[in-house]
Amino acid sequence: MRIDVDIGAQRLRLYDGAALLREYPVSTAANGAGEIQGSGCTPRGRHIVRARIGAGLPSGAVLRARRWTREVWSPALHAHHPGRDWILSRILWLSGCERGRNRLGCVDTFRRYIYVHGTPDVERLGQPASHGCVRMRNEDVIELFDLVPAGTEVELHE
């Protein structure tokens, strides 16, 4: 299994060898592609899924600092927390594999807390809007989470 994130097309594809298993619309960084810490950009290059967080949580479960807050996203909760960067349902935490490009120093994807994660239904996908992460529909990220183990290769490119 491997994951391919096409930043230009705003698509995530899951492959098993050469066979395309799934394709999903996503939203990557509003600031574009880039690796520098604090840039708000989506990092490029070879990565792995370093950690999987949220197994068994309900769809829309609100995660903060990689822990479930015991909240489940709703329009009312959204209205109560305007401007919140919602991380919902599941987290696939990425770690860079290319020293100096997306690993270690000021370009470390893992230390930047770059995830593939769920987002509220009201957020648009298919166009850049995140703070660096790869946002997905909740049902899509739950499906992906259930299909990929830790260590799965992830390529992010323009």
C-alpha cells in the first residue's frame, strides 16, 4: 500500500502496488507547498505514516493535541468556536523520510504536526485551505485509516 497526494490536483490516491484502490478529494495548505516550520505550507516528498490516532472514535470526534476532547463536531459547536482549525475523526501523522528536505531541522514534517485528518462537512475540499495538513471528509479519512497501517509510504507532490 502507498498513498499519493497530488497537491496541484487536490487529490489523494491509495494504491496497492500499481492498482488504484481509492481516490479522494482533499484540501492542502492555503499557503501552497513548502517545508519550512511555521510556513503553513504542505510539505513535499517521501513520507511515512508514523502514527495512527483515533481508532474507534465516532465520525466527527474532535481531536486537540492528538487527544479526543469528548466533543463531536456539529454546526452548533462550530458556531461556538469560530476560526478553530478542526481536526476530526482520525489522524494519520506523517514523518518525512528525506533528511534536509522534510526530516530534521527546520523542515521536519513530524515536528510540524502534519497530518492527514478529517474536517467539518462545511469545509470545502478540492482547493487549498488548510494550515499545512491534508484535510479529508470524515467518512473518507475513516475509510483510509482502516485500510493503511503505520509505516505506509506517502508521497506528496505538486
